[in-house]
Amino acid sequence: MMTPLNRRQFIHRLGLTAVGAGAATAVSLPRPARAATVDGKRSALLLIMMNGGYAPIQTSARSFIDNSAQQMSFGCTSANISVLDEISYDTSTWGRLPAPALERLGAVGSIGASNHNSAKHFWEGAEGGLPQALAAAMGGSAAIKAARVGPVTGAPGGSVAGVALEPVTDMSTALETLTGKGQIIAEADREIMGRVIEQTAGRTPGLADRNRANLASLLDGYKSLVKSMTTPAEEVDQAEIQASYGAVADHGLAGKLAIAEALMRSGVNVVCVGEGPGTYWDTHDDNDGSRTRAYFDLMVPGLSHFCSRMLGRPDMSVTIVFVSEHSRIPLINNHGPHLSTIVISDNVIGGRSTGVTDNGGLIPDADQKKVIHWKAAIGELVGLTGSDNPFGAAPMHRRVMRHTA
């Protein structure tokens, strides 16, 4: 275990990093990007990874009403399907979410994912992993900009512009990092440490010019750390959050969402949550949808509580994206050709859709163009438009959004 450093040791080690870098060179650190906003409020994104594949009761359930047994209706009947404008959903699953969630429920798709390996498209690409790239572009000054709570299938360890997907296992440690009240740096020393790091960063450009590939992330890290250490994070009431979610404790999702709430309220841009152990949603032969509904039962208490507390807040705009690597179709409950992504967001017009999973057939792998468009749509949902969006523009998806500028 790492031994905490006192102030003197921390400064000394920073000084050692500059040895051999040559004479000190003045450096002008660019101002960090402003925090992404939607309707004038700071934006935050929660990605929930439902590993194994969406069943149709979570996308276009109306397409499967009263299908024959051979077509696998997933138990969808006219009696248990609700219709919200262009979205159809299973009343016993999505229909149990609170009004703040259903009023902001939409579908963004399709991305053309078709198999379990397609999860890599969320985490890889020229722009880097989806959460890291979005978190970096969303700006702000928090010491942690992107985090994963618990294991997340396929999540990478790389960074984008100095932003990595930080593993978080408990709320207390994460909040200590964000507020600077941990053992390494005392709160009173944060501004001093920021100046020390800034001065140390000034010694690295010469070396970076000779080996930019190796030191680019170091320089990005300096810039981010300078800002995060000299800007206090918003403090949250940890005890109140934990007590609140304790009342709806389930198989683990509620506990993860409690941490996610604390992180997001303290300035973290993107939080990823791995939904359940193993491949919960890998439901081959689940012809009547009973297993899928049982899995959803485990999600509802924690998810409903999170939505009630986090949607429609006066201080921030929250977007929740349910991620899976492919969809499932009523054909031997097999892998579908496209994936509509369910989103719940303050920036969504309830009931709007830009494509739903309702056709059979298989394709060999995801259509890269559709994947990029899907990523761009998520960027626009969280307030990244124009050159701020690392994945470009998504005009075909804007009809689901309340605010696009």
C-alpha cells in the first residue's frame, strides 16, 4: 500500500521529476475548457453497462405484441405494453420507474452492434474511450473527471487528454480526493501545491518536444492537476446520501448509484457503472422475458431512487445512458442487427426516438459510421456541440433533444 506523503515529501518528489529536463522554461497553461452545460446547468453523464444484450422489452416492445411462440414475443401483450409517443416499453419493467424518469425517456439509435465483441466500440476509437473523451471535453476543474464504480465490462485503462477512467470502490476515498481532504495534501496546502506543480510543469516542454508521444499525457495531467488542486470541489453530505440509498439496498446497484450521485454532485463529469455481476442480460432462450424481467426487478429500487434525486435538479443536468453491446430479437432470442440505446435525460423530449430495434437478421459487426454518430449524439445530449464534441455532429439524432446549443 502506498505510504501517504507529507507536504515536504510531496514537493521534493515533484522537484525530482524535473531533473534532467534542462533549464526551466516558462509555460502558459491553457485555461481548461468550461464545464459543459445544458440549459445553463452543469452537465453530468451516467453510463450503465447492461452486459449481454438488450431484450426487446427494453426498446420497441410494441413490435412484439402477441407474436407466436416461434417468434418469441418475450411475453409482450397489449395488456402489458405502454406507449409514450414513439417509444413502447414493458409496463412491468421500465413502467415502474418514477415520473421524472418516464417524462425524460427516449431512444437514440441505432448503432449497428451485433455481437458481444461490439462492446469494444464504446471503449475504443481514434478519439479514445467514450467516457474519457466526453469527460475531457466536458471540462470543469474536478480532480476526477471520469470514474467507474466497480467492474465495467470492456472498460479500458487508457486516458484521453489526461483524463482516465478512475476506479472507485468507496464514496469516502473518492470524496477525499475530490475535496483535497485526504492524507496526502492538507486543504490549506492545495493552492501552494498547485503553484509548485505549475512551476514544475514549466520545466518539461523541452523534453516533451523530443519525446512528445511519451510525455503528452504527463503534460495533460499537470494542467488538469493544477486546476483541480487550486479550485475547491463542491462538498456533499456523504452521510445523507448513504442513508438515503440504504433504504433501497438491492443486489449492489443502489450502492453503486449512491457513489455515482456523490461523484457527480462533486464535479465528476462521467460515471460508469457495471450493472450486476457476470452477464446478467445474456438471456438466450428467455422466450417469455421472465428472466429479463427478474433482472430488471433488481435494478428498479436503486435506479428509481437515483432518478428521483438527480433528474430535474436546479444545479445540474443529468443524462443516463443504458449501454449494451447488442440487441436481441424475437428469433431464438438471438443477436439483433441494431441497438437502440435507452436514454433518460433532462435534455430529452420524452417519448422521442431516432431508431428502434424491431427487425430480425444478423450482421457481422458494428457499422463504424453509425457508432460514431451514436457517440456524437451522446456528446450533444450532455451539451457538447460544434468543435467541443470529440465525435463530431449528430444532426440525425437532435429530434430527441430539448436543447442543442
